[in-house]
Amino acid sequence: MGTLVRTSKFLSAARDINGIVTITMRRPPLNRMNLEFMSEFSNVLRDLERDNCPGAILTSYSNKVFSAGFDIGELCNPEPERFNDFYTEVQNNWTQLYGSTFPTVAVINGHAMAAGCLLALSCDYRVMIKNRTIGYNEMQMGLATPTWFTATMLNTVGHRHTELGVTLGKMFTTDEALNINLIDCVADSKEEGIQKALSFLEKFTHFLPKSYTFAKHSLRGPFIKQLKENQNEETQLAFRFLKDPEVIKKLEIVKDKEQTQFLTSKVA
Ligand SMILES: CCCCC/C=C\C/C=C\C/C=C/C(=O)SCCNC(=O)CCNC(=O)[C@H](O)C(C)(C)COP(=O)(O)OP(=O)(O)OC[C@H]1O[C@@H](n2cnc3c(N)ncnc32)[C@H](O)[C@@H]1OP(=O)(O)O
């Protein structure tokens, strides 16, 4: 796997002999993202930028779930200060990953829901294991999909697929995701996925890093700028949304269902 360069409560990062770093999310059982998880993620990305990392792979310790998205505990009737910290960290994390100066690949070895899907879409390339699902399922939870989540999908698959995906809260199977270019290729196992990721990253060894960064930022920079300019408004909007009694009620029902069965559209 390579030399361990960083390990924290929920993440580990290991560097191979070519300098490629594999970040493994490990918050059992579902890699749900809370404030602590997001802060650790930001720290890893900051280290990789500082060390002029040549490329990174993002994957999960679990072959069942890549990430179940945000921890509902952070969203259900939140406290203002905690939510502000959480959402700011989430936004910073997205600007770091989507705008990283090094190429990134998501090896999606399990279901990737909502913010888990955003993580994968924020990478430059996606390899997904067969028989998993990926998508923005916020609608099914009584939530809404934030603007920059939508923009990230739009920039990947275009308007119509995004419109249907977001408004239906659709979870795409691996095959469906490949058909609409939500992912770039399929693998039989995580190991094969990692090999495909390394082959993709190998292409960049022939390019000047500054040329790559310029190309990436010319495509993604305007969207990052837009979020940075509206960060506070986005946070307030989300907070107000989450304080709506109907939304709280719906999320509480979801939380109650957690004791038995989470969603009717639960995936295999
Ligand atoms: C107007 C502007 C916009 C405003 C929007 C405002 C705010 C929203 C901001 C952002 C958008 C939201 C992003 C998100 O990420 S929301 C989270 C979405 N995640 C999910 O929907 C996950 C649903 N989970 C599942 O479908 C399944 O759990 C699974 C991942 C497929 C795994 O299935 P499995 O059968 O293995 O496990 P269980 O279902 O039995 O789950 C085990 C245990 O964990 C609980 N759980 C699952 N997911 C979450 C979660 N995200 N947060 C908290 N808890 C979760 C599940 O209920 C079980 O609990 P139990 O007590 O029964 O053990």
C-alpha cells in the first residue's frame, strides 16, 4: 500500500513509491461525514498541496459503502454555531478537492450517497465497482441539493441528467452511471479499481504540473469563485431550510426509521 503519511481518527493517507497518495476513509460503518471527519479531510488535502503531491486516490475501507454522505446528526434541527462550523468546513473541503492542483481519482468501492457522491464528483476521474449505487438522494430525505452540489454534477453529466438525478433524488446503478458519464470506468474489485486509477494518474507524469493546474482551474475556477463569494449566504440558506418545521419533522422520521429500516428505496 505504501508509506503511511498521515493517519487520523477517520482517514489514512499512504504514499507509494511514485508519490501517489491513497486516502482511505474509515469511519465505520458508513463513512458518514460529520464536522470532525470534514476537518480531518481538509487537513489531509492541505498537506498534499504543501507537499506538491503528484496525484491522489480517494477510496473507502469498506467495499459496501463509499460514503453515506453527511451525518444526519449534523443536519437534523442543528445548533447555529455547530452548523456554521460544519457547513463552512464542507464548503472549504469542496473548494480544496474540486480545485486541487494535483489530479485526483475516486475509486468508488461502495454506495456513494448525496455528499458521498459529491466527494466522488469532485475528483477528476471515477472508477466504480460493479453493483453499487451513486447519486444525490437528498429529495428522498426531505432535503434539498445545495447549489454547488448541483453545479458539480452539471459539469460532469450535463443539464438533463442532472435535472432528473437531482429532482428525483435518483441513485444510479454502476451501469446507469457509466451510461451517463457520471463515472468513467468500471472495475470488478477495489484492487482493480486502484490499478485503473494509477493508470489514469500515470498520464499526468508527462505534463508540467502548472499546465495541468491551469487547465483545471480554467474549467472549475469560476464555480469555486462563485461559492467563495456566496459562502455565507449558502450557509444561512441551508440553516434556514433545516430549521423549517416540516424539514425537521421529515428528518426526525428518517432518524426514527434508522432504528428499523432507513429508506424504502434501500439498496442491496
Ligand atoms: C436550500 C439550499 C439547500 C439546503 C439543504 C440543506 C442542507 C442539506 C445539505 C446538504 C445536502 C445533504 C447531503 C447529505 O449527504 S444527506 C445524507 C444522505 N445519506 C443518506 O441518505 C444515507 C442513507 N443510508 C442508506 O441508504 C443506507 O444506510 C446505506 C448507506 C445504503 C447502508 O445500508 P445498510 O443496510 O448497510 O445500513 P443501514 O441502512 O442499516 O444503516 C446503518 C445505520 O446507520 C444509519 N445511517 C445511515 N446513513 C446515515 C446517515 N447519513 N446519517 C446518520 N445515520 C445514518 C442507519 O439509519 C442505521 O442506523 P441504526 O440505528 O438502524 O443502526
